[in-house]
Amino acid sequence: MTASRRRILLVEMNEDDTTGGSHQAQFDLVRHLDRSRFEPVVAFYQDNRFLALHRQEGVEVHLLEEMRTRELDIRINGGLLTRATDILVGAVSRRARFLKEHRIDLLHLNNSPGTGSDDWLPAARIARIPCVASARGNPPMGLSPVHARLARQFDRILFVSDHVVRGYRADGYPDRIVTMVPDGVDLEALREGVTCSREEMQARLEIPPGRLVATMVGNVREWKGQHVVLEALGRLRPEVRDRIFLLVAGDGNSPDLPYFQSLLDLQEKHGLKTMVRFLGPRRDVPDLLTASDMAIHASVLPEPFGLVVVEAMGLGVPVIAARLGAPTDVVAEGSGLLFDPTSPGELGAALARLVEEDATREMLAAGALARAEDFSIRRTMQALESVYGELLTVAG
């Protein structure tokens, strides 16, 4: 380590990241951090595949599983005094000692300011280093008055979208700690991830000739809105519907199986078996999107960011996205279409427009490519490193 580099500890606060979204976002930040200025150090509470990925990048990695297991055992099985002492003193002192032993200059908690404000944040204060938190979702609900107050004491909270910022401001978080740092997409790596041509991929997928391919990427869960898309297809005029082929890529775990069955029932009800294919989980999303004429996002709950929307745009694919949450900020005029996710008819109209208007698809494809540049990982890192630099300068 050179004397000029400052050590940044990034702690992944999400202990149950089943999809890897939060972990992946942290990994992307670490990979692109300017190593001439900053030395990343990462810590996880649970073993996962990202530990090895970070180590492959030459990053110092710490697994705090034993410490966390002990703390959870005390909180579940300990007496009132033991629990209170460990929460107020033990957990904080352990973290402060960790920060000092590993010569950390700045602490960055990944996921939500609702976690870590009662242990890592006071530990950072003891260690006299800045502490920031990423906010990847809506304001945490049900916090005690003490925790709610602590969550507003970070040196900075980094928000992934204007939608998330608006929620926190409405919840009383002060402007002085609010900074926008959208999740970025490594557009170059995304495009390098395309391994075959559009024609080759469509042949592999056995897409019927003459169809326009619409692709929906996301875990098969009710809030992701796959049912809205099937209802929209079922309402299209036959001459439009017969020109579309829908690909649904995404996993569904056991609690989602009843929902998946309801999708199969909708497919049967609307006679969509010959034009809808459920692909399951895929690792070739760039190839799927490249083979597509349009991408669909239909979440019925507000999306904090919607990474797949930016990924599709970065590959020049026209996007139809739910007019709800962050996509309303991401999809600017001329870069895609928005619809009310409670209205399958409105989605159907958007689909029909892209099927029937070749010029509109071409215009939106060009607009999507240009708009995606606003969400490149390069811009994300410029914003993040600016925050780091500012706080470290103040801290001395």
C-alpha cells in the first residue's frame, strides 16, 4: 500500500441476498475503484460466491460470520442485561477495534442506512473516520425512534435513483447527507458479453420466422408483473399478437411456484403457448437482449433502480417499462415507452405500436443507447470517488 492511498472498507449489510443484486452492485464498485487513490477492503457476514470474486480481483476480504453468529445467539438467547450490554457496548467495540486494526480510513455500508446505524456507525465515530451508507430501496419501515435518529447521522447517504431520494426526503432525511450515486452498468463489459449474432441466438431459441422478439428478464415473482404482460398479450388484436414472440427469463424459488402456475394458467387461457416461452434462469442475458426487438419491464411495485432496464438500453433495445419507481427517471423521452402497470391494455397499446411502427423501434433504439451512457459505471465511480475524496479531505 502506498502512503497516498486511503483504505475504504465496504461492508455488505444484506445477509440474505438471494439474487445477488446488492452483492453484485458492491462488487462492481470495488472492481472499478481507482486503485491509485483508494485501496478497497470488503467484509461479509456470510460466506458466498462473491468472496472468491473479490479475491480474484486482488481485494482484501474479511468474513465476519463467527462474530455475527455469536451476536445473533446473544440477541436470541441472552438475558435482557446481556443483550443490552452486547448491543450497546460489545458490538460497537468489536467493530471499532476492527476498523483500527485494519487501518480503515472510510467506512461504506452497502444496502440501507437502516442497518449498521447502531453498531458500525458509532464504531466509525470512535475510530474517527467518515461513514457512508448506500440506500438501494425505500426508507426502512418500523425503526424505533432511536434507530430512526441514528439512521440520519451518517456523513452521507448514497441513493441509487431519484425515486429513492424522494422517499427519503419525504421521510425527513436532511439534504446535507443526500447524494445521488446511481448504480452503474459496465457498458463495455455488457457488450463484450454478447457471444453470438442476433440471427444465431434466435436460431438457438427456435424463434419462428417473422416474429418480433420481446424479452422480459427478472425473477418470476408476482411483483415483477409477468402476469400483466400475459394479460396484455391476450388482449392484442390477432394480427398484432401473431407477430410477437415473448421470452421470459428468470428464476422462481419454491414460494413463487403457485405464481408460476398461475402464469401457465394464463398462458393456456389466452392461447399463448405458441408465442410465450419460459426460459428459467439464464446466464446469457446479453445474448437474449441482443436477439430481441424490445425489452419489457412490468413491475407492479416501485423499482428502486431497475438494472435490467439500463442493460437493455445499453444494448440498443427499445424498452417498455412500468411508469412506477425509478424507471420513470431512467426512461427519458425518446429512449423508451412507459405504461401504467395496473393497465394491461396500456401495455398492449405500447406493444402494438412497436410491432407496427418500424421507425419508432429504430428511433427508440438509438435513444436508448444514448440514454444508457448517463448510467455508465464510469459516471457512477466519478460520483462515488468524489464523495470519498470530499469526506476524507474533511477528516484529514
